[in-house]
Amino acid sequence: MASDKVSIHGAWASRWVFILAATGSAVGLGNIWKFPYMTGVYGGGAFVVMYLFCIALVGVPIMLAETLIGRRGRQSPVNAMKSLAIEAGASKRWSLAALMGMVAALLILSFYSVVAGWSLDYILGMGRGDFTGISADGAGAAFGGLTSDPWRLTLWHSLFMLGTAFVIAKGVVAGLERSLRIMMPLLFVLLLVLLGYSFTTGHFREGFDFLFHFDPSKVQDGILAAMGHAFFTLSVGVGSIMVYGAYMPKKASIGATVLTVGLLDTLVALTAGMALFPIVFAAGLEPGGGPGLMFVTLPIAFGNIAFGQVMGLIFFVLVAVAAWSSSISMLEPAVAYFVEKTGRSRTQVTAVLALFCWVFGMGTVFSFNLWADAKFFVFAEDGFHLLQWGAEGGKTFFDSIDYLTSRILLPLGGLSFALFAGWVLHRDAVREELAIRSPLLFNLCLWLIRVVAPIGVLIVFIAELSK
């Protein structure tokens, strides 16, 4: 049987290593700078309930689909979908969905490395005490000084990409598993240290109320935000979870494992909010989201509270670890595929792919400075321009790649994986992988994968395109 095969790349020692790996893939910058703020804005506890509902209906079913495809195929996502499609008597062109996801992952890594590199610069700045007593203008100028300097951005982008490539090149066991066994416990410990510190600020209740006040009147405005984040937060749609599933032990329960990952991802995001917003309030600042929260608001807060330099250093190490654990999952699908296709060593393949991502990432580096006026996809009075300098409309190189991946390729990938697992794979193959004894529960899971999750992804897809 297909499920009896073992991946040539290696295998996780236990289901808990898969949980660490998948949680590391899911927990990234969005858990820190996006989800907590969304929760506070869209109804607090009411939004959390809505979000968990969306996770159960959209995020978890697609993660189930990716994991079972990966474990069934025991290969890279492209080859797993190709072999399983042939086994099911379907077109091997289904593998194009995995190829699309693989390309999307590499493109995301190219700009993710640049943005994650900012945290390395801030680790150095916090360690030197650059933010002690800093004002709002000073923090804004510091962040602007970083993004406007292509040399600094290139340095940190290069170091972050090297760190990612180093882990991947070492292999599944010696590289990914060994690193994740250190990264993820470290991430949890650092987060708990920050949470403990937030108790001492005198504004913990204020932060708690911001996150968990129950306001159903705002939930309607946040439904699409909850559904979108439920999809994007679990790293589905690019094959990362699929390739991690290929290394998953045969006897591990896919359902229980995926549910654990979803809950851990949500718990980390909420804990991050509880750790950070009391610090923001303690400094007399307004809560926010996005890069402004992480690289402007929080440095002001850390620079003007007791023990802020130490806590700020811990925070940016936390950010770097979260980003690092996510970045390795973006590179692994492509590395696994090209090792299988070419027979080259992991080190050689990793070096070539990391170099590709690094070069492509330079476009993002220059989007913040040298190419800031270069706008792509400009619709002007005199017609459409693929590239125009100084245009009022259009998108920078970074914005264009972000739009292509997050609003088009990821939703299409997630939709394709759900349809493949739900409608193409033999029902018996799905039942064997999920190992659900109850016919009622199995039919419910299959219905979620076949119908509910694809509809949810289509809604997210349309909503994202309309923005």
C-alpha cells in the first residue's frame, strides 16, 4: 500500500515532532502583529469564538487534506500528488497544483526573509540600548532608516537566508527535527517570560479587556477577517504541511495531530497578545497591528519601561525564532522535489534554491528604497503599464509578489488540495489515512474536506481579490 512506504528524505521520530514542525510552520509574524490586534478590533472574545469556528470548518480540513496526501504519497508534494493521482486513475496534471504551491512558497520566502531580517537588526539595536528612552519620532526614524538602507537590509536578508538554508541542508532528522526540538520550546519559553513580565506592568487587565471583551456587534465586520486568517495562519496551500506529512509516522493520528496544531497556533497568537498589549498600554501608547506595532510601537514601549531593554531583546529573539521556524517549511517542499528529480545532494539543491530566493528577495529589499518609485501593474488614463516609474497607482515589486502569492496562489493551492483529497483520492485511501472508526465522524470529516472547506476558500479568494 502507498501508506506503507517511507520517504527517502527521512521521518519524524514521533507525532510530537510533526506537531512541533507544523506549529513552527504556522506560527509566524502574523501571529504576533496581526491576529491579536484583529481580535481586539473585531469583538474580542466574540471574534475568538468566530475564528475557532472558521478554523474548524476551513483551516483544519485543508490541513487534514494536505497531511493525508503527504503521508499517503511519502514524497515531495509534486511527486506525491502525481503518484496518488495515477493510483486513483486520475490525471497526473493534479501535480501542477503542488508545483504552483511550491513556487508560491519560494516567492513568499524571498520576501519573508527580508522582513524577518528586520528582527535581527532590532536584536542588535536592543542589545546596544539604541531604543532606551526613544520617542515616537525617534522610533519612526529608526525604522525608516533601516528600510531606506539597502545595504543593511541586504545584510540581514542574507544572514536569515543562510540560517534557513543551513537547517534544510542538514536533512530531515539532523536539520529540521533537531532544530525544531530547540526552536519551538525556546519560542514557548520566551513567550511565557514576556507574559510573566506583562503581569508586572499594572496594565494586564487593560490588555485582557482589549483582547477578550465580548462584543458580538463587531463580529459581522470581522467574519471575512476570521475566515481569511483561519486559512492563512496554518501554512496551508503551499505544500509545507504536505511535505511534513510525508515524514509523519504511520500510526500517528492525523486528526488529533492537526487539531493540536490548530489549537497551539491560536494559543500562541492569543498569548502573544496578552504578553504585548499590557506593555503597550503601560507606555501610554495605542494598540496597533502590522509592522508598525512590531517595529515602531513596541520599541517605544520597551524603551520607556522598567527592564524594557531586556524584555525587548527577548521579544525580538522570539520574533526571529518564529520567523525562522516558518521559513524552513517554505524551502523544504522545493528541496525535497529537486532532490527526487535530479538525484543531487540536499546541500547542492538547497544552495541553488536559497540563492534563487535570495536574488529574488533583493527585489523586495529595493522596493523600500532604490525601487520605491517603480510601480507594477499600473492602470492609468493612457492605458495599462506593466512597469512605470513614479506612477501614483500600481504596486511595488514587494506588493506585487505579496498580492500574487497571498491572494491568488495560496487560495488556489488550498482549494486544489482539498478537492484532490476529497474527490480524487479513493474513499478507502482517505479512510485508511484518517483512521477514523466512526462512520458518522468520517463522513463529517470528508464532507468538510469536500464541500465546506472549498466553499470557505472560495469566499476568501473572492474577498482577497476584491481588496
